[in-house]
Amino acid sequence: MMEHKTSFPNQVKNQPPTNGGAAFRRLRHLKMDREPGRTLNLFQTILRFCRDAAFFTFAALDFGLSAGAPGPVAGEIMRDVRTSARISEATLLLLATLAVFGALVFWLARKPSGQAAPKTAGPPLVLYCAAGIKTPVEDIVAEYAREQGGRVQLQYGGSQTLLAGLEVARRGDLYLPADEDYLAMARRKGLVAESIPAARMTAVLAVRRGNPKAIRSLDDLLAPGIALAQANPEAAAVGRITRAALRQSGHWEALEKKTRVFKPTVHDVANDLKLGTVDAGFIWDAMLKQYPELEVVALPQLAGAAALISVGVLAGSDQPTEALRFARFLTATDRGQRQFAQAGYVPAGGDPWAPVPELRLMAGAMLRPAIEETIKQFEKREGVRITRVYNGCGILVAQMRTGDRPDAYFSCDNSFMAQVADLFQGTEEISSNPMIILTQKGNPKGLKTLEDLGRPGLRVGLAHEQQSALGALTKNLLLAVGCYEPVRKNLAVESATGDFLVNQLRVGSLDAVVVYTSNAAAVQDAAEALPINHPSAFAIQPIAVGKQARYPQLAARFQQAVRTAESRQRFLSLGFGWELRAPAEPR
């Protein structure tokens, strides 16, 4: 038998080469990035791997034949090689190389499930940060760069000074003042869209370690020879909060006159104390870790002088999704808040970190057309996912009673929120939905009232009494009017959702249905809506965040998105009423 021989350099007789595996290992450990040199290196490695893999394949075939025991696949290939003059060894080598190359491209391109959100290549985020919280924020920014590849440019100043600059420039991505009151002011000015709490701190009176001037009270600050420094109340949060506390205790006017210097930032006050140019000053308690040369004089007048540090996403940000992503990192219980705690601050609590967090929302089916676009916009802006579970609220409540715990629940009616009220918090009434009788266009049966639905021979569709809020409300309504039994005798279709009843009416299977106004919004040209003049003929839709929500802050921001003026308009266009007592949030 003629032995097929293939000539390759450096081949060891009767032994397949091993350098293909080495190339594969080189390829697996080579990280793709955007640098041209590295990209060329990757391409060269792929080519070497393809060459070595083809070399390995043919040498293995050669080895198998020379041993006299080729496998079925190898034997078939070699028989084709021996019997076909049209396919050369070079052609086979090329085909094998292309096949391996294609497999490699697929392997490199595929994205494993659960992979972190891609690193952005855009410009760095601009964060306006209060000078007093510089230390933990710098650590958080560095950690974000290492872990997520994101870049953040920091600009420091007093909280009020930064706010004044933002109002003029209206540029940047994030605002991190030393107290949430500044965010409230920024929101009223239309500068901030979202805000997330991060940590707490309290204003204290600090002196040099050992307290050489024996200062024990506010009155001691008035003694001759005591030099006092404060942060400017018109520029820094600690100055404003200290002034408010001292005004309440009646000490402000005297201490304002006694103050030797008002500094633009709280760090300036701490540095003056450290250098000994002043004897006492008001700073944040969390700063004591950064200034071991100082100590606190406990004062009851400052016990309530606390600040909540929150980060705001600027309404004019050109990168709102990336800004929100960093804001979530900065305030995450296992990322930014950990850094705040190490620096001496009290964490505010909130959400754990996830590059792309996911919420699970349960909502009444009739709410779908009113909230679906809001959900999509929220997902896009936040860079998150929301899993929707739409159904009759009776079915949703039954699921929750058996252990299902959504992050948020938007109920068809207050009565179905009340049944699971122990699972939720922050319940808020958003909308209302009047109930109507919907019949064929032109009202061929001459229907006018609920009692008319009890006429013999009518085919009536009603919502399921246990599976939906609509069904339960319809039952109560028919009982109140006194026509429950006659109407039930005409029941032809019963469903957990009003939309299904409307569809059955459209195809001619029913003469009339009792549904919500919103159910009829899409069939106004094909059906006739008859109002029900009764005080019980409407439902009120509340929304709430689950007490066991994995991402309670994110869920609360979704609830805020439902409150916006844009969301309100969607509800009104579908026939809903608007029940929110507070003004709709602008967006």
C-alpha cells in the first residue's frame, strides 16, 4: 500500500506536533483592546494558530495512516485524497485553515451570559463634588476606573458655589453636594433629574488634639483669645447647617461676630486648625479620620446638625446612562458606600452593585398600554432591564400569597393592593379608570343601563370575579345596583382581563361587556361606549415598591418615572384619570 506523506518542517516521525496547543493558549490569554499594535498581535496569533492547527490535523492523519489504523473519518478523508487528483494538499490545508479561522472568530465574538456592561469609550464624566467629601469620592472614582473602566473628572468646591456655577454653565454630568438640600434646590431649578442617597455625616466642633484651650461649650468660644473659624454659610453645606443649628440654640449672632475667618470650604477650616492658626472650627465628624491631629468637642446643640449626601444626575448630561451607572456604583452598598464607611461616614443604605440590574414588575393587564413606553424609556436611560408580569390582579395577588415577591407592584385597584399591603412600602395612588358598558357600534340592542344587561337572550362578557380587580368591582357594582343575578344568567364569556372581552366583542361573540375605559381606547371606531353613572364604577391604581426588593432605590426611581408629566399624558390619552396628589414630576 502506498503511504501518503505530507512534508512539514520540524516534523518528528510518527508524532503529531504540539505547537498548536501552545498557540491556542497564547490566543486565550491575549486580551482584545483598542490599541492598533495589540490588534495586529491578536491577528498574527490567530494566523499562527490556524497554521499550527492545520499542521496538527494533517500530521495526525499522517500518523494514523503510518500506524496502520486510521479512524473512520481520517480514513475517509485520506481515501478521498488518494483517489482525487482535483484536490491538492495545499487546497485541503487552505480549507482546514479557513474552517478553524471561522470557528475562532465565532468563539471570540460570542458574549457569555451575565457579562458586565461594556466599557464606554466616550469622554469622561464630569462630577461636581463638595470639597468636604473629597477623600472617599476619589477612592470610589479610582475603584470604578479599575473595575469598570469608566473615567470620571472631578471638580471640587463648596456645595453652594458649585450649584451657582452649574446654574450658569448648565454643563456636566453629576452633582455631589454635602447635603441633599442643595439637590432639592437644583431640582427646583431644573438642573437635576435623578438623585440617589449615599451617606450621612454630622457637623461638629473640632479643636486641636488635647484641647489645649480647654474648650467645653459654645460659650467658651466667646472667651478672649479664642480664634474661631467657620465655613462660609453661603458657599459650604457645613456652614449653612451649622448656622441653622446655632440660630435655633440662640448662639449664632454672638458666634458670627466672634468668628475670625469664614472659609470657602470645610477642608480650609480643618487645615487652619491643623496648622494652629485658629483654636476651634466647625467641620464634619467624618473628617476626623483624615485629620488625626484634631478631636471633637461634644455639643448638644449640634446633635441634629446632620447632612444626607446624595448624588444627582444633571438634567443636561450628554451621557445620562453612563452617569446613572456611575451614580449606582458610587451609592452601591458593596462599592461606594463601603468606601464612605471606611472614611468615617455612615452609609445611607440602598442597592447592591450590578452593571445591568434587573427589576421584576407585576402590573394589572389594563395598565400595559399606559406604562409600556415609560418602562422602555426608563430601561434605556438607566441601562437596566425590567421584567414585566401583566395579568389580572387576582392572579397576581394569588402568586404573591404563595411566595412570589416582585420588586414593584402596580395594582389595578386599591382593593388588590390592600390584600398584599404587608409586602410593599411607599404606596402611591397614580391613576383611575372608569368602568363602562361596551357594545356593538350603533348600540343595536338599545342598551342604556346595567339593568339592561339582564334582558333575556343577551350575550354578556364579564371579568372573572376572583382573578381580576375588574371582575371583583363589577360584581360589587351589579350587587349595588340590584341586577347581579339577571346579568350572570346572560354570562357568555368570563376572562381575567378586559382586553380579551373587548376582542370577543369585536369578533361578534358578545353583545356587551363591562370593561374599563382604557380597554376601549383601541376600538373607539368599532364599538359604542356607554357610561355607568354610579359612584362605585371606577378603579384607582396604586403603585408601590416591594419591601424585599433587591434594588429598592432603582425601583423607587421607576416609581418616580411613572409620576412624570410625560407619563401622566399617556394615561390621560387612554381615558384614565390622574389621581396623583403631588404635582407630576417634570421630565
